[in-house]
Amino acid sequence: MAQSNPGNFDQEYGVYAGSGHIYPTGAAIYSDCHAPHSVSVSAPQESNAPTYSNDNRDPPGYYGHAQQYSQNEYPIEKMQSSASYDPYNNNSGPPIQSQPINPSSQPASTASLKSGSHLPQPPNHDAPLSPSQSFGSGLGNRTEDFSQPGKFGVVDIDTVYRAVPSNGMFFGPYLRYGNLDLDTGTWYGSVMIVIGSKVAPYFQIHPTHDIGQIRAIEARQIYQFENFRFFRYNIALKQLPGNTGQFWTYAITHQGNTLTYKFIVAGMQETEWKFMAFSCADFSLSVKEGERAELGGIGYLWEDVITKHHQIGGLHAMLGGGDQIYADRMWKEISSLQDWLATKGKINRKNYEWTPRLEHDINLAYFFYYTNHFDRVGIRDCLSQIPNVFQIDDHDIFDGYGSYPEYMQESQVFKNIGRVAFHFYLLFQHQTTEEFLRISPDPFDLFTVTGNGWHFLKYMGPNCVVLGPDTRAERHQRSIIGEITHRELFHRLELLPPSIRHIVLMLAVPIVYPRLTAVEHILNGVKHTKRAINGAWNVIGKATSKVASVIGAEKQTKTGFDSVKKAFGKSGVMGTLVSGFGEIDLLDDLADHWTHAHHETERTFFVRNLQRIARENRVRVTFVSGDVHCCGMGRFFNPSDPDNYQLMYQVITSAISNVPPPGAVIRLLHNRDKLYLPEIGSKEEKTDTREEMIEFFERDVDGEKLDLRKLLPRRNYAIAALEPDGTMAWDLYVQKGGRYGVSEHTQKYGPLIVPPIAQPGSEPNVEGYGVPDGSGYDEQYRRQQMMMAPGGVYGPGGLAEGMNYMNLKP
């Protein structure tokens, strides 16, 4: 008789989560997949495994052939009770990792990655707690978590940073979308499991309604952290011909139990893909325990997502726009970082040695942040049933990473934290490592241009692609994406097949968003004069009453500045108006945005080239972003021809878990500035392209009429649906019941209709723009291309090779 999974029992709601079902199992089956670097999980030589065709028997009969394999595993109960079993203490030596960055060492080359770079063996620490014990800071995996990480300050991470799987066996499964081969009609993806065992769980997959096609897939060990092994199962599925999708079921067998999950794969000619988008999947450090509870905790909207997934017949993908985890807490909780924070002097901080203790602590921290957070109520269900496509943002590393001053960003501590963060980002969010990517590159999945950052271009059916550039790896105070990377991204978009009608461009931070110019001017005044803000201004609702030193004014102005931080999705990781590094903390937060003055030229270059590609390829570009903890819709458009190729919508969906900014900040963001996108190299204020936030919200979730209709400060996520005629529709699902209400789920706003671009011959030319006569943008672009081409001034071999594109003059 079928048995529900006790590991998935949700104590908070008193129900079973339902994402996996455990069944007792029978005998083994052969594996017909042989992946390189795989760990053998083959069955015994002889098998009496029955074959089924459209079997309607109870589910336990389906997987009765897996028990013999399962019995060969070392029981997890024995592992946990054995004194020698300690998955957090790798007795067999450290795994291959990237090189620590120190002044005396160079970055790891491809050769060193192939041969392996062994770090110093970390010292042995206390044994992990037993599964029945609490794992610190309210980190229970079986129920929702309303606690506040970091509220007790520094913790013993070798005791607290320990998580146990909610299913009692392994972390995962994590279902990832790889890509779609339009020519062969093949869906590619993978499933990853993290387990404290040398033996990989047994993996089988079949069409949900045809058990007769069941097959096993071998495990590929891609990494080992201490005694935890990362097993990846590569999946390639043939799409059904036509417009009909198909559900697939995969089964994971371990310790005599089988968990089953299912997901949908679109038909080969199916254009009506549906995918959801979200960002900011955790709480900031500053969010109090009571506020977390009143909002319903981290998993509240995630449970709504899985409900919608079932209601609409399956989401084909899930786009994570960044901040899938929040690693900011490390600055409060890890003792080895406190020594660096206490170090005086910019040079001393920049050259502070990266030690084996720091290497151990930071690696353990990121491993814990992912295993603990991805195993929470609601999140784990979505990760196992909706194929994910994830992009990095700052909180996946720590708040504002990439936008700090050079002496901080180039310090050994910052660079090494970034290295470790990117390593675990690739592991948990892309199920790979930099070593594998460099030894066996797969541009069909992830690609790099300069060696810094990994980008993706994925098909969502025959009519749509999603481009996800890495906007953190190459970031510094005056650049978000490097020039060479920009050019390669444009080139890949230019080569898209003619069937593509939509490009969805995932930018973690919105490229269309209101400005806070007045606040920034004030802050710059503080920075340069070292004087406080006097009572003459009240722009953020917190004026000072006297002129004093910056430190003296800090207590009076901190509340107001913290509110502005929330408007930009920032927590101010260093925690004060004037950070421990002597910088204005909020200026770093504002500099993180595309709309900051430092990035204006790059932003213009980026959008104008996207306009060119949209016009030449007749493809609509739509941005989807998060980061700012509120939702809304914006757009670039030509006022004289609002639906032409210059129309690019900005969908902002943030946050699915974090706290919205206060209403006063939303009022500040509802300014009436008329903004235009400049021409490349031009200072002209009024051009052919306007940008604006749209009045998308007429009423609040309780039906009350809104005065501020452009941005809604409530938790949310978005769902996009493609129509056969090429139209794309976006809906926002916003948490209901008042800001703190949890009695109901979501209110739908939308749809926002994104029309396809008219086909050739149906769109009139606009005189003076887009016409290759020397007066329009085409000529400007060609002049830049000439300068960046080989032999050009800024191209390879040119006089200014290596200069940043922002210095270009058309």
C-alpha cells in the first residue's frame, strides 16, 4: 500500500507537502545511460524487472524493481549513528576547488583546473548534531522559519551551520532546465541531489502515463564538499510531435524508498509556453521575526506558485532573477570575518591575507545557505517540479557586491568571497563547476566570453528565447557588463533563427526604474564635504536639525537612509550610513543600478543596440527583473509610433519572499520626471525614445483605490504566457489580505500584453532615424563597429585596445 513521505510532513500546516511520494520498492533494472565521469550505479547482471504499458495499478507496483539496488546501499540510519560518519568532516581529503586569490598567487589556469588545486586541509571540528537536534537560528527544515538570522551576532558556524534534509535522506532533488534543440525536438535538463553517502541514489524516468518506457539514468558526481557528494543526472527527452505537451515522472530510490516527482515538457511545435519569474527569495538581515511571521514566512507565495502550477496544467520553466539566497548574514555571524572588519586602514584591509580558516568558514557558509534555504517549505516543492533557470545577483554573493570602491572590491577578502560564492552558485543553481565548464565547455547551456561570468541563451519553444547575462562577474563601479561581453551577446542575438518573435532579457536589476537623483546629490554633498545634512531638506522624510559631522548626523539620518535602501532592494550590508570603510553606504547601493549616472553611457549603448537587433530581426525585446522589493511595469517606447520595434517592456517582479519597502518610499519613487533615452554619444535631452513606469495598479489587493499606481509594495511573482499569434502576456500575482495579511493568497494584476513586431513591409520608416543615410542611428552603430573591429581604434590591435567601451565616441 502506498505510503506518504513522513519527511515531507509540514508541521506548520498539518499536511503533507505532496511534492514527493515514498513507496516501498522491489527488484533492480538496468541502466542504459553512460555519462562521462559517472559513478557506477548499475544493477545486478540479472533482472526480473517487469515491463508495463499504461499500467493503472497502484504506484508502489511501478517501482518494485528498484529494491535490490537499494539494498546494496549503506543504510542511512547506520551512517547517522556511526561515530565515523561525519559528512561535514571530509576525512578523505579536500575536493578539487578553485585557487584562493592572494597577492602572491595567480588565478588558476585551465591547466591547473584540470590537474586539481588542493587547498590546505581544514582542521577537524565538532561532529555534526543529530537530526533530532535544532540547527541554530530557527533553521528547522521541516516547518516554516520565522526566525531572524544573525540576531545573536557571531555564532559557532561549525555547530550552527548544519542542515539535515527534510526527507531524511538527501538534499534535493533540484530540477534544472538546460535547453531545447529545435532541430531534433529534444528537451535537455538535469536533476541534482546532494547526499552524505558514497552511493548515488537510483534514478529512473518515464512518461507519466506510460510506465513501459521507464529507463534508468546513471549518476555523475560533479563535486564533493567534505563528505557530501553532488550527483547530477543528465536528462534528454524527445518532445511529442505537434502542439501537445507531455508529463514525465522521475523516481529516486534510496534506502528502500522511492520518491516520485513529475514535470511537463512542451510539444515540438508548441508555442504556448508558460513560465513564472521571481526574485528575492529570502529575508534581509534587518527583517524582524514578528514581521516575517505576519507576512506568512518565506514559503507563503511559493506554495501559491505550486498551486498555480497544477491549476494551469504545468509551468514549463521557472526564471529566478537573482537573490535566490541571501548570504549577507555572514558579516554578522562568521567570527573570522570580524577580524577583517576590525582592521584599520584601506591598504591593510585590501591586502589582508586570505587564510585556510577563512576558506573553510566561507565554503561551509555557502554550502549551508543553499542546502538549508532550498529545503524550505514551498521552495523545495517548486525546485523539484518546475524546471529552473537561475541568474545571479548581489545577495547570492552579498549585498552590493561589485559596486564597492576599488580598494574594497579588489581586496583579498572580497575577491575570495566572490570566488567561493560563484563556485557554489554554479553548483546549486546550474549544477556544474567551473572546472567542468572549462574542460568540457557546452555553449548550448552556459557560455563565457572573457572567462569572467557565465551567461545563457535558452529557447522557450520555437518562438521565444531567454537571455541571461551575468551582471556581477565583470561589474565594478563604472561598468556592469564588459564591452567584449556586450558585443558577443549582441552577436548571439543577431544569429537567432527567424522563427524567434520574442527575446526575454533577464536583468537582475531593472533597466527602467525611477531615479532618486535628489537623494544622491545630497549624499554626494555629505561625502565630499564631510558635513551633515541640515534641516533644509526633507526628501526622504527624515531631516536633521543642525549642521554636524557625518558621524554626528548618522543617528538622525540613518532611519531615512535605510528607507531609501529598501526602495533599491538593498539592506546596507555594512549596516550604517557611514560604513566601516569610511564610505557612504547608500551611495554603493544606488551605484548598483543601471539608472545610476555612472552607468548611463553603458545603458544607452546596451538599449540602442537592442533596438537595432529588434528592428533588423523583427523580434520583440522584453526585460524581466527583480531586486527592488516591489512590482510594476515600465517601458521604452517611441511616442510617435508606440508599438514599433523601440517598444520594450520592463517587468519588475520582486520580492517573492522579502519585505516590501514602506509607502513613503514608494511615494518618493512616483516622480513625474519625463525621461528620454539618449542617442549614443549625444547629450541631447529629448530623443525618439521615452522611458516611463506605467500606471498598472488601479486598486490595491483589498479593492481600495490607489493614488500611487506605478509601483506596488507587496510580495509578488509573475507568470508569462505565449500565444500562437506571437503575443506574450504577463500577469503579476500579488499577496493579498493587506500588507501583513496571510488569510488569502494572491490577487492577479494583468495581463500586460506584449505584441509581436509587425512583419517586414508593414512598418513605416521614421525620417532621420533608422535610415542609413548618415543622419540616423544606423550610421552611429556602424562607426562604433568599425572602431571596435580588428584594426579599429578600439578593436584588437588598435591604438586603444582594452579601453572600456564607455569611452567610445561615435
